[in-house]
Amino acid sequence: MVIDMIRGQQVPMALAMLRHTPKHAARVIEKLLRSAVANAEQKELGDSEEMWVSQAVVNCGPIYKRFRARSMGRANSIQKRTSHITIAVAAPNAAHSS
């Protein structure tokens, strides 16, 4: 839900939305978006005020399988799910793909 909010938005607007979103994932995605913008500025792709979020995707990552002890010598399995988050920013002169 949080990624869907920022997809296609300009970077300052996306950062403002993430800052005021009460979801836990918003903090992680805000940090990742700031990193993507810093990388783009390092490569001299443009000013961060004019950039927009061109791609934002969350894919399934590896699942860690653990076991929890239960009564009478049994065990229940626990799946700890992870995810891969990809955020790409583009300069305003790049073609806007939706």
C-alpha cells in the first residue's frame, strides 16, 4: 500500500507523503527513497527537487523457516517472510513511463 502511494510522484511530494504516513513500512521506504535520490545526485542525473519516482516494486524475498517448541514434544513451523524493495528515480528530461 505504501509503495503504491509514491509510484509516479515527484520526489519531494513522495517524501512528504511517507513522512506523514503512520505505517511502519513508510519509514523503511523513506530511507530507501532518500538513498535512491542520493545515488542519482551522485551520478549527476539532476536536482532532487525535480526528480520523480519512475519505478517502485516490492517482490517476495527468501523465506526463513524456523520451528517453535510446542507441548508433548511437538513443533510448529514458523515462516519469516522477507521482501526485496526496488525504487528508481528519474530526471525530468527522461520519458515518463506509467
